[in-house]
Amino acid sequence: MEKVGFVYIMTNKNNTVLYTGVTSNLTNRVAKHKEHVYPGSFTAKYNITKLVYYEDFDDIRKAIEREKQIKGGSRQDKLDLINSMNSEWRDLYYDICGF
């Protein structure tokens, strides 16, 4: 089944600021963050360009529900999620794009 929803966490170069989002097109959305398409946005202001965590869903409503759950958690909860998938904090964008 095709994945139609994603929740993701991004950070800046020094891994000090976290951003959690939801989208139906992960590669496109992360590219927009990297390119600072929206210059006044939180991610542009804090230079958040590195995808460090994501989950995929077959229903966008489940992705939105999960985003709310992650955003409601503590910073430590987010760090634990990231470390469970990506302990090296690599930029996963290149993995999802097939680079």
C-alpha cells in the first residue's frame, strides 16, 4: 500500500533545535525546508535543514494524530525517538531520495 502520510523531525547543523511536522510528500517537504522556501518560517529562522527522523502512514489522519502525540511529548521523548532510528543523527533526506 502506498504511504500517504509522514511525520518527521528535523534539526539544525548543531542538533540543538528540533522541528516536528507532518506531510503527504516527505521528499518535497524536506526539500522546501532545505531551500528556505518560506523565509519567515521557524525552520528558516533557525536554519533547520536536516531530516533526522520520520514515520510513514497509510492514512494522513494517523500521521496528523502521531504528529500531535510527538509534539505533546518532551524534548527527551523526541531525542529518544531520533536515537532509536538514527543514533548518528545523519541527514536521512539523502536516504529517502536514493542518493
